[in-house]
Amino acid sequence: MKILVLNCGSSSIKYKLFDMESKEVVAQGVVEKIGLKGSFLKTPLPNGDKLILEGEILEHQAGIEYILGVLTNEKYGCLKSLSEIDAVGHRVVHGGEQFNKSVYITDEVVKKMEECIELAPLHNPPNLAGIYAVKELMGDIPQVGVFDTAFHQTMPPQAYMYGLPYSLYEKYAIRRYGFHGTSHRYVSHKACEILGVKYEDQRIISAHIGNGGSLAAIKGGKSVDTSMGMTPVEGLLMGTRSGDVDAGIISFVMEKENIGTQAISTLVNKHSGLLGISGVSSDMREIRAAIAAGDEKAKLAYDMFVYRIKKYIGAYTAALGGADILLFTGGIGENAVYIREQVCLDLAFLGIKLDVEKNNKIFGEEAVISLPDSKITVMVVPTDEEFMIASDTMEIVNK
């Protein structure tokens, strides 16, 4: 079975074509700058070169036409015809309370997904655009939606409710939803597979740390808490997102700066976090370079970033009644050895014993990085959300 996985963002489409019999990625690439000048498709070729096709890609359907064209191209493609694709799996950011698992996409499902747009107005519309485009271009090919929020629908009410009037939850579904669920589900399962332990018996803290980041507390095979909230702003300090902030500050800043809801949303989403504190960059590598040059604000941003991670790990250890596995994933989690080291050494009181020498050698590969007598097993597990989407798609289509 060949499955095409699409991750449609506001101005980009990432894609991977999987052969699920061999579990291999047959083709992959990205369409960038949709609706902007200089839009293009980029895909790696078998000989190591990169194919870049520039064109006027005004909307997502045109972007997906480019993808399908490349996949079936005589010179660069891997398919003789589109009929070789058996199904399409889509990443969908927000499923609200409507979806607690991946689903086969029908007209009724699409209507329910459209109802979730107000919960994720930046993310869900392009996700839906991908679904509409595939239906237009590929007819009745099976499509499956895999939701970032679905994994966290097992959280108990005391974890997902906010201390606001209950009527607001009833009227507007204001609650914690959490994100990165597909990643947390994949890496937590994979960690147990690597260790040869039963998933349902483990207390797992999963740290997905990249430009956006979240932690999840997993017990009995279920998410019981996560750091992101109703939107992806809450929780950790991130590249450009503020993370946790006193709600009273929002109205205070709006009044003092004389700005509206759209401007304050842009402030906490695009101009805060590492970028807002340091004034240098949202990229951890550039933050580190600025620290080496003596930049004190960059050092403050870095310290805040690490502190939030440690604080959430401590909180989730309490929520779980102890922890068996701490795993790092995401671009920073998989590659920033210095972040992993500082977090773990500062949590030695939990019984974590980091193998510092081994940790320093691990970049983007599966590994146990704690010593054998560590009370909590610390791991690096590269995430593969696209494979998880393809797996769910295959399972649902086969049913």
C-alpha cells in the first residue's frame, strides 16, 4: 500500500509518499511560499541532488498539483500513475472535542472539522484546503485526518479545565486541548519498543522541544496532561511564542499599548519567546552564538528556556506519581546536547543519572543517554509524525 501524507501549512505543504509494505519513504519534499512571490517545490533526488521547481503557486490546490506532477514525472517521479497511491493522510492541527482519534474523512467529518476552525484559525483552514484539493484532483481516493489534539483527549477534567466560569466551557469549549499529540504518541510508543517494556505499565514524560515545544505526561498508555493549552501559545518558552503568561498582563498591555486582539495575538505568537527576550533570534543556535559573544539578554532567554522545561518535568513527575522514562524529541530535543545535559543534571534529585559522555555523541538518533543505575531512563527518540499519520491511514483504510 502506498500512502501520501500531506502537512498543509498557511503557506507551505510538506509531503511524504510511503510504501507501507517496506515502511520506506519513496518520495518527499516541500512546497514553499504558496500565494507569495517566488513560490517553489523542492524535493531531494536519489543521486543526492535537489530538484527545485519554481512557479506561480497561488493556492494549496496548485501546490498539490505540483506534488502530484512531480511524483508521476517520467524523469524525476516514482509513480507511473496516480492510481498507484492508495490513500492520502492529512495532518490536522485541531480536532476540538469532536475527534479523539484519527478518522476516515467523509462529508460529515469535513463539516465537523470546519466547526473547529475558530479554535485554530491559522492552522485548520490550510489543513482543510489540502483535503478539498485532494478530493478535487484525485476524486474518491480514501482520505484520513490525523489530529494533533486527539492523543490528549484522554486528559481528566482537572487537567484540561481552566479556572474560568464553567459557562464559558459550555458556550465556547474553552479548555486545554494540547498539541504535538501525534509526535508524543509516536515517540512514547517507540521508546517502550526500544526498551522492550509494556507501554501501559510506564510513566512517561515526553519532551517535544523545537521552535515550538510541549511536554506530555503519559500514564497507562494515555496522555494525562500536556503543557500547551487551548492554543499552542501556553506552556514552554518557545522560539517566538511566550508560553505561560499571567492572563492579567494581556489586558494591561492592550490598554497601555492601545492595541487590539489581533495585535496582542501577534505579539504572543510571533514576537515573544526566545526572539522577544533576546532580541537576537528564535533559533537556539544563534542564541548560543550570541551568548558566546557575551550577550546577556541571549543568556537570559536561554536560562528561561531551560528553566521552563525543568519546571514542567518536575510538575509532571508529581502528576504521574513518579516517572519511569524521560524522552527528548523535536529539533532541539534530538540535537541540542547542552540542553539535555543541563536539564538532566539539574534534576539529579529525582534520581536521574545522565551518561554525559554518551549524551554528547547523540544527534538525531535513538539512544538511551542515562546510566544503568538511573532511576528514570532518559532517552533520545527522533519523532516521525508522518509515519504515524501513514500508519493510522493504512489501519483505517484497511478497516
